[in-house]
Amino acid sequence: MNSNNIEIIGFIAAFLTTAAFLPQVFKTWKTKDVTGLSLPMLLMFFSGIVLWLVYAFYINSPSMIMANSITVVSSFFLIYFKIKYIRNNFTY
């Protein structure tokens, strides 16, 4: 399998995993309900995705750069919503 086909598989995987995360961001934004979100998990996830993004740039993988860039922004929004709406829900 050549590198172009492998990168296509990467883009498909990137699309699916990134798209799967977006409904949670939208639902949290709409409902302002953050009771089911764990702040430590979100912070660990965000840190991991930032490292994956650094790695993606290092190996020059367009599919990983695209997916992790979008996921960094999405997870940042969930962290923001968790901190902002935590006052309304009194949860941790």
C-alpha cells in the first residue's frame, strides 16, 4: 500500500473520530449541562491531543494535523464550558 492510500485511511479515521466528538460539544453548549463531564479527564484529554498535534507536525502527517487541530479546539470548548457552567450546576 502506498503512502497516499495510507494517508487517505488517516483522513477517514480523522474525520470519524473528530466528528464523533462534535455532538458532545454542541450538546454541552446547547444545554449548559456539564454534570457528566469530568474536568480532570478533559484536562488530560486536552493535554494528550496537544501532544498528538505536536507529534503530527513532527512527522508531517496532514490527516493527524487536521484531526488533532479540530479536536484541540473542541476539547478546549468543553473545558471552557465545564468551568463556565460549573457555577450553574455546582458539579466537579
